[in-house]
Amino acid sequence: MPENTILDVVKGGYVSKNGKVRLMKTKKSWKIRK
């Protein structure tokens, strides 16, 4: 993931400005969806 990627806070995690990368909070860890 590029360092300049800006993430918007969404329910349950974060999503990149272009909507392609999602960082989802799980009970034990974080999951990255592309």
C-alpha cells in the first residue's frame, strides 16, 4: 500500500479515497481487502 494513500474512516474500518483498498477491523486483527 502506498504511503500517500489516504484512508477514510468507515464503519468497521477504513477505506481508501478511490475505494479500492479496504482495511476491515476484525475481532483479533485487521484485514486488508483490495
